[in-house]
Amino acid sequence: MQVGVRIARLSSSRFRSPHFPLLSTTSRRLRCNLSPSAASPEECELNEESDKFLRWLRQKAGSEISSVLSLGNSIYGRSLFASKNIKSGECILKVPYIAQITSENISREIKLLLPRDIENVSRLAVVLLAEKKHGEYSGWATYVNSLPSIDEMHNAIFWSKDELELVRDSAIYQETINLQAHIKKEYSVLGPVLEQFPYDFGDVHLMDFMHAYALVTSRAWDTSKGVSLIPFADFLNHDGTCDAVLLSDVHEEISEVIADRDYAVGEQVQLLMDIPSHDPLYGMKSEILKKHCWPRTTTNADKSNTSGNSFVVKEVKSAIGKGKGIPQALRAFARVLSATSVEELQSLITEATENDGRLARRPLKSNEREIQAHCILCSRLLHMIQGHDVALKKLKSVDASDCNGRQSLRTRMARDLLNGELRVMKSAYAWLTNYYTSLSVPKEASLCSEEFSLTSAGDGELG
């Protein structure tokens, strides 16, 4: 039995990128609500296209795919519905290998000409291009025709430069630019090969390949065969945040999908931290962090690394709780940054050695230094909050300039994304502020008060 995960690289280089679900959804996406309160299939009339798809898939698979999910129509368009209550961990569908598209579907003649360093996502995109060219003669025509067109996709890689500027303050901005460059690089190598097989691919252009690439990254699963498109299974929350588990039984040649929970937009924010180059202890801190599994650099789609250590911050539900959502590793990193002497760093090393080996996971013995460490995090978050405030004000002016009062879809998406990230950052800021304030005596409290007041170019509100 092999465990696989959903690929989520639509605007990111990593196989899992939870930062921007809105930018990966499509207007024809099939939604799956696995909660007991989900609308019943009887409330939605199955259309002819949905029936055709299910009949085709059963015939392709040679068996029933799911006894707990149904395909129907809702106010959102075509949707997947739970036909009974489903518990977390329950198997919700089974798809045999014969009903999955993989890079193995590439003909031998074409495969021999493909460079070895072409990634699996690109190889599967090539398969999609070939199946699309074959049209109704393709054995996958029903599935391929159900996939969204470029106009129906809201993937950030299709945005114009001006539209991307709307989210410049989000991590999505640079990740999207990196991915666009990576796709162009992949196509520059693949293009000449595809041109040699006009019968299989026709007249393929960069935008065609980019479309196929986006379909794969927003819908495919990481499987024993590399990357696989699994009809019906890929309709489950293909938004880049799905944590559904795929179990592959190699002997039975079947894949099972286990129910997960849905994730809301803006649940997570990427926070980049680094040691200031002017820090007198830069060398020692870098060496210590390296020995303790840092730096955690971000790998881009072009195989390059983003400077800094990447941490994922989630929304903190309560400012007075345990701070769940703020990674312990992030706070540990800040404690290392706050050190001002060799002795302090050596003390952290000794403490880690005498305990579980993890560096700076306990509060610093010095309240002043512990406060400074968390003030460093507040400073970084404040800078990001201010940037998002300014960006949102600009978006308001864009809305106001629309004389018809209509907002473009991508403007609304950008606003929703920034608001979601802003909510996460403010929740983390509030908890950190409450934490270091609880440690402060009047003199120590002044360490952060001036530098971290929320006087920003935006609304300046934390609530």
C-alpha cells in the first residue's frame, strides 16, 4: 500500500502550497461538501452531461467508483454531493489504475525524444495535449471535455502584469512569476519535440502548454506512477489546499481517496525570515541553524531557492491561548536571532543537547531577550500588515474607478486573498503582542512599544 498526496503547484513550485486556494479554482470546478449538512442529490437535478460522464467512468473503470458521492447541479454549477454522512478517514471513492491518466500514456516514439530532466508534471501535460488533439477519437474525450478552458480558469499564471501587481504584497506574486518562467523554460525544450508530431499535437503554442500544465498542477495526484490525473477524484477540492489522502494498492491496481476536511481561503501565510547580514554573530548563527536543520529555504519552480527561511503561519483563534498556528520553529528561529553574545548562543546549544535536541524551543531565561525575540516577529508581521493595508486601499480605488460599479473577478479575488492573509497576520500579531506584554515589566515593555505601534499607511486596525 502506498500513500500519495494531492499535487498543489498551480502557482507555486512546491508539491504542496496552501497559500492561495482562490487563485486555483475554476468557474466549473466540481465542489465537494463532505459534511452531514450537505445538500442532498434530490435537491439538484442531474443534467445530461453529468449522467454521461458517470456512465463513461463506470465503463472505463469496470466498476462503481463511489457509493457515497453523487454528481449534480447547485447554485454553484456542477457539484459533488455526499449521499450520506461521511466521517473523516472514511474511503469515499475508488478508482482503478486503468481509469487514471499518467505520463505512461505517452507513446514510445515521443517518450524517446523527451529530455530526461523534463518533470513529471510537464510530461502529463503533454499527454493532455495529445488527448485533446485527438478529440472525440480519444478514449479520454469525455473526461478531457469536462476540464475547464483557459477562460474558465482563475489561475494566477494567466494574469496580466497589471493584475499581478494587485497582489504584489502576497507571496503569490513572486511564486507566480517564478512559475511562469519555469513553464516557459519547460516549453522551450518540449516545443521542438511536439512539432515533430503534428498528428498527435497539431499546432501547439506556449499558452496551450501553460493551460495543460495548470490543469495538471491543480488536479493531479502524486502516485506510484509519478503524477496521475484521476477522474472524479480530481473533482475533490482541487484548490491547492486539499489534504485528502490517496492510498494506492499496487497489487490490486486501485487507488482509494480518504475523506479530509475543507480549508478556508487565507488560512495560512508564508513568513520569510533571515539573519541580517550586518549581524556581528551572522556566521555563528548561520552555522548553528544549519546544524539544527535550518535554513528551511523555499525552492522555486525553476529549482532556485528564495532567500530566507520559510515558515507557514496559520490563523490564531485566540490572542490569549497557546498560540496554535504560530510554528514553534519560527519562535525558535527568532530566539536565535535575538542573541547578542556567543555565550547566549552557546547556552541555547547546551540546552538543546541536554533535552530533546531541538534548538531554542523553550522560553529564554532572560525575559528581556525573550521579549526581543518576539518583537522581531512582530516587526516582520507589522511590515507585512502595513503592506497589505496599502494594497487593499489601492484595490478600493480600483473599485471606485469603475463607473458601472462592477468589479472584475480578478480584482475581487485579489482583495479576498489579501484580506484572508491580513486576517491571519493580525491574529498572529495580536497573540505575539499579548505574549510579550505578559512578560514585561514597565521598562521591558518599552522595548517594543514605539517600534511596533500599528500606525500604518492602511487602516491601522488590528481588529
